[in-house]
Amino acid sequence: MASGGSKRAIYAALAGNSLIAITKFAASAYTGSSAMFSEAVHSLVDTGNQWLLLYGLKRSRQPADRQHPFGYGMEEYFWAFVVAILIFGLGAGISFYEGVKRVMDPHEMGDPFVNYIVLGLAILFEGGSWLVAFREFRKGKGKRGWMAEIRHSKDPTKFTVLFEDSAAMLGLVVALIGIALARHLHMPVLDGAAAIVIGVILATTAGLLAYECKGLLIGEAASPAVIASIRKTATAQEGVDSVNEVLTMHLGPEDILANLSLDFSDGLSATQVEAATSRLEQAIKAEHPHIKRIFIEAQSTEAHHRAVRDQQAAEG
């Protein structure tokens, strides 16, 4: 499940986008600005997206049952992917349409003073929301770069809100510049061009989110450091000769499945193997609380290599 920090970022974005969407629609209706209308749709879509992320968090907390024995943690990944689709289909699509329509049929907008006020306030609100998301995302970054942390993160709520807020800030700046230039240069076509640029920003954001969420949906392994730690713990376990394989997969941001193939020492009784397996499971879970389920297979190294070769031959 997501941390309290993740929910704080979502609630901050939800509050900001709700207020901003209402004021943007009012300003768009008053001035007739395509860029402002695109921004209003953008904020409306973002508001809906926050509700979807909260719904995904709630669904992911359901306990495991007979139909879903590994729980519902991946619901969080699914709804983050839906958010990416909505940003592309609604946000980017409507912005493109509105921008092209204005470019094809340019006409002077009304007094843009209202737009300037609304966009200025929106930048303040979005800036506050972005700052909350930025701080929450930075907490777990460590020494990794920003893109490396996005690739490393298994909590989609953190980078989804950060992406949305960053796109919102860029969109607001583009809308402000487009409206100002359209007014002062008497070129209403620039208002439509700004809406198209906002559509490009949203489409790019949606593509990045979809790419990251896709990896989580199809199953991503735990970090190399966690896998190395599991292997080290297993190798140090009394009765284990070697570790054939360690396979892991995130079933949620804080829910990891681990599968180990181990070559136990010859001469161990079934009771001794069971005891060693139990000790190893307890040691791994104590070191990595996010690992909720562990499956351990007893297999000689030779048999494991033979099974791998047979599988590769069958797939090839």
C-alpha cells in the first residue's frame, strides 16, 4: 500500500485541481480562450485522476482471497495506468482538438485580464501541490538521479502525481505566454497554438506514465540490492550448499514475492531441510519486511541447470 506521504501528495493535488478547474472553466467561458479551455480540461482530468488513484489505493488494501491468493496490490498499478490513458485520451485529445479548431478559425478573445488573474492563482496553487509531491518523491531518492529513481520506484502514486503537477505547471506557463502573445500581437492563432503545445505536453506525460506503469503491471523484480541480500542470506544459511536462482516480483509497492531454488547439503534428512527452510524464511522476512511470501525449492545445481536448458530449448 502507499505510504502516508503518497496520500498527502494526492490530497494536495486533488484540492488544488478541484479549485483551479472551476475558475479556469469560468475564465474560459468569459474570454473565449482556447488555451484557457485546454487548461480547464487538464485540471478537470487531473481532478478525476486523483480520485482514481485514491480508489486504487483503497482497492489494493483488500486482503487476499480464494480468487486472488496474492492479494490486490497490483490494483494500484492498474489504476495508475488508467490515469495515463485518461491524460492522453481526454486531456491531450481535447487540447489538440481545441487548438486546431482555433488555428483554423482564429478570432479575437475577450479581455484577457481575467485569464491573467486565474493563471497566476493557478500557478500558485499548482506550485504548492507540486512542492508537496516533489518533497515526498525526494524522500526516497537517496543518491540516485531523478530518472533513475522513477525507474526504481515501485509506488506509482508518487511519480504519477509528480508528473501530473509538473505537466500542469508547464501547461500554465504555455497558456500564459500564448494568451499574452495572442493579445499583444493581435494574432489569435497563437492562442490555438498554445492549446496544441499543451496537448503535446499532456501526450508526452501520458506516454511516460504508461511506460512506467506497464513495467509494474507485467511484473518487475525487486531491486538488485534486495536480490543480492536474499542470495547472501541464503548462502550463509546452515545446510545450504549453493543458491541456484532467486526470482522476485513486486505485487505492490510494499509487497514482494520471492522464489528461491536451493541446493541443500547431501545427507540432510527431510526434517533438517524443513528446519533450514523455516529458518531461512524467517531471516529473509526479518531483513526485508516487504517480502510477504517466500517459496523455496530444493533442487541440486545439476538438476537446476538441466531444467533451465530444457526450458530454453522448448522456448527456442
